[in-house]
Amino acid sequence: MTTKQLELTANEIRQTIIKMLVEAGSGHTAGPLGMADVFTALFFGGVLNYRAKEPNWEERDRLVLSNGHINPVLYVTMSKAGYFAHKELATLRKFNTRLQGHPERTRLPGLETTSGPLGSGISQASGMAYGLRMDGKKLQRVYCLCSDGELQEGNSWEAIMFAGKNKLSNLTVIVDRNNIQIDGNTEDVMPLEPLAMKWQAFNWHVIEVDGHNFDEIIGACNQAKAIFEKPTCIIAHTIPGKGVDFMEYDFRWHGIPPDKQDIPGDPPKAVQDRVALDRLRTLNGRIRSEHE
């Protein structure tokens, strides 16, 4: 895809996320909107090797979503890639659905892990990367996506230390550095900076990118493939709630869907979804006509 096509795809994904969350009546909003560009780059920017119709293809790359609560962006992207039908997205969080509130590996082909307890994904991904190397599989890579808030958990740093010690160069971790978590801003709840230096201290190659710039995201992933004897951490600086002005940067939108509750200063809950979709369709009012 061209950069323009990637941008349009990410925008479509964001609109579908809003519709899914409203239909479900629960779920997280800010993180999925913020990570739509990263997921688009991974699946449609030539980064991931996968076959949607053969989800267990042996030569595939592995993708681990550690912060499973942002799963709407994963589900929409997988559907768009061809793993399952678009209409199934309407079942998010419903009884007996394959699209659980946190990804459940045994229900949906294409999921590599079950997530739930935060801070576990880097450990799972490190084990996969280590196992692939033991099996002599040199081409397959493991990608782990995690939130910045998860890095407040000790288990994360045990895995980071393990991967650095074992020089797992087939492992790339992408950190969603959006600076928010459910109770506030990360630097108020439990400061993480200087974040890049901490990864480097554990023998990781670190790249910082604008998480909404496709050239930077794809370029960093390609650079990681060329790094030997070190795992790579890509710190993707993202805007939580990206594309909807009243949600952007606001931690109050971390864990609720549109239309669920009134938030002081934001549109009333009865129209939040319509306003959000209008913001996305018009790029926050920058497009005046559908012909532009």
C-alpha cells in the first residue's frame, strides 16, 4: 500500500472501532484509536509475514498483544486482513463470541496468546523468540505490542532482562507510549522516564518513532530486522484517542466506550458516537466536502 492508502485504511479502522464499542456497550477507546496506525503498518505496510487463510502457517511471524484491552484495533485489523468476516466484529464482548474482551487464543485462529493479566506479553514473546531460535528458525520474528503503563510492572523488566541477556535479535517490542493509563497520566501515577535509557541498560537496541508516521514505523521495523545480537524496542509516541478531538490525550477515555457516560466538557453521551464518527470522517473538520 502507498502511504495515502495506509492513512485511509487506518481511518476506516478507527471508524469501525467506534461502531464496535458502541454496539458492545463496553470496552476501551483511547488505546485502540491511538494504535490504529501501528497496526495498519504491521499488517498492510509489509512488516508482518502472515497468511490470513492459513493462520497456523509455520513460517509466519508471531504477534503478541500484551495490553489485551486494546483488542478492538487488533480484531478490526485482522478482519480487514482476511482472518474472519467483517460482520463478526459486531459480536465484540457478547456471550459466546470469539471476540472476547481480552484476546483468547483458543477461540480465534490467528491469535498467538491469551492476554488478560497486564505485563505478561513480553515474557510470552521472549519465550517464543527463544523457542524459534532453538528450533533453528532464523527468518520468523516475534512482535510484541505493549502499553507504557505495563512497564510499571516488575514482570516486564524480568523479561526485558532475559531477552537482552540472551541477545534475542528476532524479538521486537513496540511500546505504545501514549502517556496515559486508567487513573491518570503515567508520569503522575508512576514515572517511566528516562524510558529509552532503561531499555538500553538491559542491552536492547532502542528506536523512538512518531506512532502516526508510517514511514517511521515501517522504517524502524525494518531496521530491527538488521540488528544482530540485540532485541529491539520501538517506542512509538502515540496520541490516545487519535482522530477524535475531545478524546485525544484524555485519560478519562482510557477504559470506556462512547455513549456510556457523560464527561464534563465533552459531547453528551447520547451523541458521542455520532460526533466521534464525524470527527474521523472529516479529519476533525479539516475536510469540508466529501469530494475533498
